[in-house]
Amino acid sequence: VLIVLTTVLLLGLSVLGWALVLTQNFSTGSTTASDKQSVQTDFHILYTEMLSSARYIDLTHTISSATPVWSGFGPSSTRAGVAGKSIPGWVADGEEYSYLNFGFVTTAYDLTTDQLGTQLDPPAHWNELGATISDLPPTVSLRPLVVIDVSSKVYVDPGYHATVEDVTDWEARHGLVPSGSVVFFRTDWSKNWSVYKDEGLPEKYPGVKLDTLKHLHLERQILMHGHEPLDTDATPTLEGEAWLMHHNFMQAEGVTNLHLVAETGCLVSIGFARLQGGSGGYARYIAICPPQAGSGGMSITDAPGAPLPTQSSPLRRSGSTGVLEPTPGAIPTNYCSVKGALGCADGKPTW
């Protein structure tokens, strides 16, 4: 729920980011003073003129029991939500909430670590004096996105680590990496995500060299970098991650779908569950790209978000995973046939 709410908030903040971009364009273009003032005082224009036609590309893995994870953390699981205490005449302690008896369901997650799936690592992950996930300011929510593609080098050497030269090669094509931006390294490691759960995480994996991280943060003043694997580098001491955390920089891990994102010209929204004192964050990264930047992702026209599409069959929990999923042949719930179920009046649905 927190992730969903945060994502909704970030889409609103995206308007602010586009406003800044469009205001810059206006300042160098042929718009009138009246037009410029309108944009500066009414960000709704940005939604109408830009965001409504942008393409949204999800860079986030779905968290499930099949999510690959370091063996030192252990597996996670999903189950039906139950009442935490009795409410006389309505629900018993430990009773499962159901569509039939209560009009709604909830889900409980047993997550063994906050280092799971697509993540946002704050300094507190390694640094006892570092910021926790709940300390991160709202100003990190939307930034320019740089994608540096080293996938061809990783194809030849699965253990390839991105270099300063990879950064300068990108800059030769696109200009300097913007200050305050987010730099994601495309390696295509995430394309085998489903394999890693069954076969384990590979011993060799791509990363980012320490000199590269120092260059990006100290010379280019980026907000953070991100990578597809679950560690920054494959050195024995994880020197890159150690340097980042102890110098109070955060990072993104477990990013996906970078092959769908243009190297430059996009923004990235950064959403996460704001867990008090969290040493890691279950993150949601969404690239927001101009429509001409490629065919990846979807537009608001493709998926307006309201109303949302219905399931193909009634949702029922999988006996093996505990996850709600459309189940062909499931008998539809006879809503309001049980007294006390919510959403009902005189035994009939209020909707």
C-alpha cells in the first residue's frame, strides 16, 4: 500500500519535474512572457502538454516468493491476511478476511530482508551514522535519467565492470552527465531474473568500478547510480558499495527493463516504502520518456488508470505461493449473502 501511495505521489511530483524542463525550454524559445508565466504558475499545463503523451517504462521487478535473493537472507512468503484481534460479533482473532464473509481480503507478507527485489539502498545499510530510508528527502523523487549501455561488453565478459571511459564515451555522444541526475548502467543481467531463483545467483556478474563511482559523484555530482545485479561490484570486500554508503550516497539495485529506455532525454521517478529507520527500501522506478524516445512502456492513453481493468477470472489464493491470482473455474463470490459483510445494505450490494 505504501508503495502504491508513494507512486501516486511521485506522478504528481513528475509534473513539477516536467515544469522545470519546459520552463527552461521556454526561456530559450520564442514563447511570450504570458505563456512562460502560465507554465510557472500552473503545472496542470505540463500534464496536458507533455505528461499525457509521455511513455512510462517500469524499471521494477515484481516481488514474489520467486524473487532471487542472496542465500544469507533466506526466502520470503505470502499468505492471507487475518484479524490481529477479535471484534465481538464480527471477526475472531486469527480469522482470515474473505470476500464472502467480510467483503474484502488482505494479504500478509513475510519478508526476510529489506534487501529484496528492486531496491533503494540508503547509507544506513552499511553506515551506522548514515541516513535511513525514512530520512530521504522528497527532493529525490524525480530526476533526469542517464542510461549507460555496457551490455555488449557484458555479453563478452559476464564479469565486466563499468569504467570511467564508459561514462566519457556516453558524454561524447550526449554531453556531460547532468548534475543531480540518476545514472543507470544497462547490462541486461536482469533478463535472466527468472532463472536465478531456480539456479541461484551467478558467481560472475557485472558491476561498476570504484573509480567510476567516484567520478560520477565527485566530478559530476549525480544523485545516485543504479545497476541490474544485486551488488554494486564483485570485489571481495564490495569496495564500491562500502565507499558509497560511508560517503553518504544511496544507490539503486535490481533495476530492470533498461533495454527499453533511451540513453538520454528521460526522467525517472523514484518511489519507495518509507519505513521508519529502514536500512533498505522496496523501490519502484519508472522512466518517463518523450513519445519519440522509443516504443517501450505505455502512455496514459494506453493505460489511463481509471477505471482499472478487471481480472479474467475471480481472484483466489494459490495453494503453493499464497498469492492472489485469477483462477479459471472459480465460483464467483455471492457478495452480501453473509450478514455483516462490508459494502452491503439489507443483504444487497451498495454498489
